[in-house]
Amino acid sequence: MGKIFHLVSLKHLLLVSIALNVSLILRVINISEKKILHSSSALVSKNNLHLSSSSSLTSFANARIEAQDGEERVINLDHGDPTMYEKYWQQEGDKTTIVIPGWQSLSYFSDVSNICWFLEPEFAKEVVRLHKVVGNAIAENRHIVVGTGSTQLFQAALYALSPQDALEPISVVSAAPYYSSYPSITDCLKSGLYKWAGDAHSFKKEGPYIELVTSPNNPDGFVRQSVVNRSEGILVHDLAYYWPQYTSISFPADHDLMLFTVSKSTGHAGMRIGWAIVKDTEVAKKMTKYIELNTIGVSKDSQLRAAKVLKVVSNSCESSSSEGENFFEFSHNQLATRWELLRLAVQKSGQFSVPEFAPQFCTFLSRDFKPQPAFAWLKCEQEEVNDCESFLRSKKMLTRSGKHFGFSPKYVRISMLDRDQNYNLFVERLSNIISS
Ligand SMILES: Cc1ncc(COP(=O)(O)O)c(C=O)c1O
Ligand SMILES: *[C@@H]1O[C@H](CO)[C@@H](O)[C@H](O)[C@H]1NC(C)=O
């Protein structure tokens, strides 16, 4: 395509980055170097590895770790792996450390008086407290169902909301671009209860349906509302990103069924803990039943660890000096820097665009700011580039094509939550893609 692309050495990358924006980049590099010096040797060696994948780039199984071999590094920003948050948690040291003695967590049961009998009371308490502290959802006097990530709760919700005696599966829709896992999870077992029916904008079928409302949305970061708006619609609100590091908190959400996860709120994706806030008792019972059939509950060890993490986050918001730095202020600032760098790189390159957002008042941070999503929804603006994912792959940057989100392949989704080292290399490489 007539583009001259040099395999540049790290030295060159640094020089170009300094030209791009001296103060910002230096600040970030300084911080990341300091952090790397202070972090464990295990992490340093992990940072020197890189992820690369072969043909299909959308499956976790395809992400292989390979040692660096002198060649230009492959930068993998395909998954939303939230390793950006390591920095905060390293800084906080032992505050979230818990010890679980060998005699603990033997029983299947956590609280037999609760509809969700495998819900650890300590975890439920910290969920309610955190939502109150942040003001992003009403969790008091609601049912809470814990899940192995919000992914399991999404499936539990489909099971619970589908009519059990219908002649055909209920349609499941979401407005494109939608989270790429919704179609594959919905249809993986070819359920007789529910069936993926695609983009909510073009959904015309009569009768009941389930609409997934993701707000802020993955992949594009916009705040959303339902779009089909018919009386027979059942809504599931996936609020994984409704936290003040990503978007302004404008009111406490109070929908019938809301999904949250530690993966995107605190960055602990590996803990595999999510929670649903549910109004209807029968729905909460059925979701609990699904998880009972699927995994007979949810790891108690993970719930106890999640409770501790949420508690430390709430403490960091409530008091100032003694309890460490406010978690949301810290991660909000990390993302603000990253979005600033991305917009500079897009501007310098002139070959791409990213969404523009309007500022909104945040009741939690008490100021106006623009959304700074966990993903960048990048468009290849070059007329000759129809497949943005392939174009970036040829420059050793792995992203996820818009086609997986029910959208145009001129777009890709890029994770904004990787480690500094990877992210900085990415923006530098992007800024160097210039028109021939
Ligand atoms: C909108 C949305 N919902 C759910 C999930 C999955 O979260 P979990 O790790 O809790 O299963 C993701 C992860 O990327 C997501 O983007
Ligand atoms: C559907 O309802 C939402 C929420 O009430 C509203 O914001 C939106 O404009 C409606 N959409 C359409 C297409 O009518």
C-alpha cells in the first residue's frame, strides 16, 4: 500500500516519542522505569515476554507467550487484560493480602438463609458498601448473586429470563457494535431457550426478546440505553465499565438486572468474580439455580479475596491520608494519560480516528470529564485499508476487528488496560504510521 515502514530500534522509538510529546512520554517512561525497578523479578521477566498469536486472534487459547528474539516485538492489545492495575496494587503492598487457613472454605455452603446460598456474607457486604461509596448503583435491598466472573452471570441471566415453555428460543439482541462474546456465549450450546438475534437496531421480530444494554459500551465506550423499546422486552444491563476511572457517574443505576465484575472495576480478572444486582426474587432464584447446576456455587477463596479488595477500594475512597491513594483517582489519572497519548499519536499519524466524547459531571469525582474507555475504538481512515485489523497486524500490533462486534472491519478494538511498557510501545508505533 505504498507505506514505508521501518523496523525501528528501541532507540529510534524513544527519539520519535520525545518528538511527539517530551513531557508526557518522559513522565510515563519515568514512572514505568521506577516501577519496574521496584517490582519483583518475576514481573520484569514477564514484561520481557510477549504475546503473539496465529491465525484466529479472538480466542484466548491462541495467545502464546514467546520470548523476545531480537525481532520487532508483537504488541498484543486484542484482549482486555487489565494488567494496567498491577501498578496500583503493587503500590498498596500488603493491604489486600489475606491468609486462608487449611481448615477454612471446606463447606459448599456460605449462607443458607440467603437465596444465593453460596454468597459469602462478607463479599455481599462489601459490594453494597462500594456501590454506596461510588454512587453508581443501588445495591441495598436488592438480591445479589455472585458468579464466576460476570460471564457466568450473563449465562445465568439468559437461563433465568427465558420463558421455559415457549415454542421457540427467545431472541437475544444488542446494539452494534456489541461486546464480541455475546453472540458466541449465547449460541455455544445451541440452547432451546434462547438464541442470538444480532443487532438490536435492525431487530424486527414480534414477541418477547432479551436486550443486552452495555453501558459504557464495549467496544466504543459510549453511554447507552435500550434501543428496541417494546413492551415485551426484557433488559439485562451489563455495567462492567460504569466506574469513575472510565466514565462520569451521573446517577446510581437501578435497573431490574445489572451485572458487575472485579475484572474491570479493580482489575482482578484472574479472580473470576462478578456479581448481579437483581430486583425480582424469582429471577434471583433461577440465576442461583443455574450456577448450582453449572458449578455448584462460586469459589469461596475468591469471594473472600474479592471482599478484601473491595474493602480496600472503599477505604481508599472514604479516608484520605492513612488509607492510601484513592483507587479511582489513581486509575482515572492513568487512563487520562493514556487517552491523551493516544489522541496525540492519532493526530500525528493522520491515518486513524477515535471517538469524540462530550464531558459530563461526575458525582463521585465532583468534576466534569470526558469518557476515557477501557478500549479504543479505532478507525483506519485510509481509503485503501478495508481491513484495519490486518493492516495493524502487518505492523505487529494485534487488535480485534470490528467485524467481531457486528460492525465494519474498518474499525478495530484496542485494549487501553495493558501494562505501561506495552501500551507506550503501541502508541509510539501507531504515531509512526504516516502517509507515503
Ligand atoms: C461488557 C463486558 N461484560 C462482561 C465481561 C466479562 O467479565 P468477567 O471477566 O467478569 O467474566 C467483559 C470483559 O471483557 C465485558 O467487556
Ligand atoms: C428507547 O428508550 C430509551 C430509554 O428510555 C430512550 O433513550 C431511547 O431514545 C429510545 N429509543 C428509541 C429508538 O425510541
